[in-house]
Amino acid sequence: KQEVTQIPAALSVPEGENLVLNCSFTDSAIYNLQWFRQDPGKGLTSLLLIQSSQREQTSGRLNASLDKSSGRSTLYIAASQPGDSATYLCAVRDFGNEKLTFGTGTRLTIIP
Amino acid sequence: DVKVTQSSRYLVKRTGEKVFLECVQDMDHENMFWYRQDPGLGLRLIYFSYDVKMKEKGDIPEGYSVSREKKERFSLILESASTNQTSMYLCASIPGGRVHEQYFGPGTRLTVT
């Protein structure tokens, strides 16, 4: 059974710093991996989707990487801003499966 | 833009009541999902549907049922609400094929008293 872990559960960094969020998964036979952002009391917004054949995806100040063999993905945020404060979740879709398995998220706080 | 809407943002119900949570998507997506989200447990899949009148159990279906009579609408039903079903409920959809992103609704925060 796939398990997804995100460490740390919470992270605080000063504004302007670059930072990395981590996601690990136990079964490397994934179809794709998706990073989401969730603001307090709100639904999830998709940030980046990486297919299993890809190594990374970029969108603006965000860069997500995927290393299937080691079961890891990272979300890199450049030049952090207070508006980046949110909970970030990663989720994997396994082969032959429409379901996503989610990590419990990292709550990010950017300190002005 | 894909739009996934949920009928209520906040809902308060009493123990034993029958509760309906509605989800509607406007992009003709085949697949729809219901999750619940609890602190420390993350998102857990309750039920999903890959076509009209089709449903599959997720990881925690006990105490819930679903209905998909039309492609755009997926309903989650709590037959007899209990306090342990107090949670944030999130609906999502994706088109057919696994390459696509999953789109989420804004969520319904349900409190059962």
C-alpha cells in the first residue's frame, strides 16, 4: 500500500529566502505526482503535476523535482513571499489506479 | 477554467440526521471523488465514481454512500450523521485518462453535534 510522507510538518522562514519542501513515497511505481497548495479553510489548488517520465516541472518561482528510484519529490520555492504562506500537499497516483494518495502536508509560514 | 462547486461551505447537523453534500463540476469530467480531511490524518478517500451510476469504495467508506445520477453531479450521503463525521469534506474531479490534474472544490466544513 502506497504511503506518502511530508517532513517537516511545519516550517517558518524569513521573507526572501529560498526553501525546499520534501515528499517521499514508498512505492516507486507511480504514474504521476502532484503538488497542491491549501489556504486555511479552503480547498486545494493544483500547483504542479509531474508525470513519471519527467524529472521536473517549473511554474514561476516554483520548481518540483521527481526521483522515482529513491521515492522522493521536492518543491523548491524561490524568493519566498508572505503570500506563499499555506499548507503544501503532495499526492501520488499509482499505475492502474485513479486514486491519489496524499501526504499530510507541510504548513509553511513566511515571516515578513 | 475548470470549476468544481460544493453546495455548502459550512454545515451544522445533529447526530442521527441524514446529510447530503453536493458536488458539481462543469467540465464534463468522467471521474469524481469525495475526500475527508482531518488534522494529522491528511486527505482520505471516501468514494469515487468513474462514470454515471458507477461508484467505487475508497479507503474509508463506512457510514457513507454516494449517488451519481448525472455526469456533472456527485453526491455524498451520510445516512445517520455521527460526531466522528465532523470534518472538512472535499470534492474533486478529473477527466478520463490518468495524465490529468485533479481539480478540487472549496470544501464543506461539516459539524455534527
